[in-house]
Amino acid sequence: MPGVPVYALNVGFSVKKLSILQRVSLSIKGGEFVGVLGPSGCGKSTLLKALSGQLRPTDGQVLIGRADLYSGEKVPVDLMGFVPQDDVVHPSLRVRRELYFSARLRMPKAKPAELANRVKEVLELMDLAARHNVRIDRLSGGQRKRVSIGIELLTRPPLLFLDEPTSGLDPALEEHFMKLFRDLARGGRTVLVTTHVMSSLDLLDLVVIMCAGQVVFFGPPKDAPGFFGVEELSDIYPKLTASAAESLAGKFRNTPWFARLVSERLPGAR
């Protein structure tokens, strides 16, 4: 199944009087690799949860393909994979057993041979074949993260969300994972990843930059420095202050990219 598009149409999320997301509109095409970044507390993880069906927005729509995620329309559960920040794995299990038990839970109708083949496929894809018989609590942090990602790939979801998957990894391993995510997208999946790391953003098709719950930039990474008036993308963080969020969001809404987003990339709200 090819990657599926994801649309956010004026999505907002509030708790009591606290606004966490404001008027977020995004259009992510099938097979695109998209990064979401911004300072801590800017709404990255909340946005990812809203787009993946884990957190109902208080305003706006989320469309997966043409299906409204929160209107009661049926969206197949195996359409999406979600990798949380913290690894949710059983430390006393060996890698192959962890993947096999996860496959049985996620594919209850699959025959044993199909489950075994799927586990083998994921072990090879995540470069874990040589570690298949190692207890998870004896793996490195990067290897445990590979297991977490592999669990979500067992059903071959065409849409994959990853929340801070490279947090705490060394630069070389971070780049390796980002290249893996890019390759998954090139293989037909739609991939969204939240990140604080700036060094591998050139691998992304598009970057979403958030500030105080608002999207202040959405477009190709190479265009972001010019928008913020800096030389390097890594220099934008001092500009992402809560007091600047409204003006930055307004500036973005007046860009040609935002006009294209509305006119070409976003479907009409239903």
C-alpha cells in the first residue's frame, strides 16, 4: 500500500483556558518525509498525537486520505504506526520473541509462517538480525530504538509517526536513523518525525517549525533560514519565543508557500 496523505485543517487543542495548538493547517502528501521541530513545549508531540488519532482536537479537522479521523469514518487500524518517545518493549524478552509476540497481537489472523516471515523482514530492515537472540535489556539504546521502530513496521503501515526517535543518540547514529526514515519514505511510506536535532534536516522533504502552538514555517528546509533571516537553520531557535509566535505565524501566512498550501495542497473542509 502506498503512503497516504495527511491533512490538518485549522486544528486547535486547548485544555481549559490553555491553548496548546492554534489554527494548524498542514498538507503532507503520500511518501513525503516531514520533520516537526521547535522548542520544548511548543506543541510538537501534541500535534503528532492529534494527527495520529490519539488526541481529539478541540477545533478543526484531521484527514487521513479523504477520511475524517474524528468524525466516525472508519480508518483501518493497521494504516498507521506510532513510535513514542519512550521505548515500550519487554526488557527480559529476546529481540525475535518481542517482535514475534507483537506480530501475533497486531496480526491475529496471520498464520505462523507469515508471522515468522514478517519478523525476519523487520530484523533485516532494522539491522537486528545479528542481535535476534539477545535480551532487550542487554541492547544499546540505539538497538532498543530499532526494536521499537521494528514493532511498528510489522504491519507495513503506509503512514508512520515517530516522536523524538533520535533523542539521546550520538550524531552518527542520529544521522543513520534519519537516513533510514528517509528510505522508508522513498519506499512509499509517509513519515512524520518530531525532533530537536538540526544536523540532518536536509534529508527531509518538508519541515514544520512550531512556536507556542502555532506553525510559523512549513516548507522545504532550505527555505527556512531565509524566512527567519539567519544563515543556518540551526540559528532559528533564539527567534522562536512565545512573544514572537503571533508575528511569525502572521508572516508565514503571507508567504507564497502558504498560499500554495491553501490553493493546491489542502482539500476543501467538509
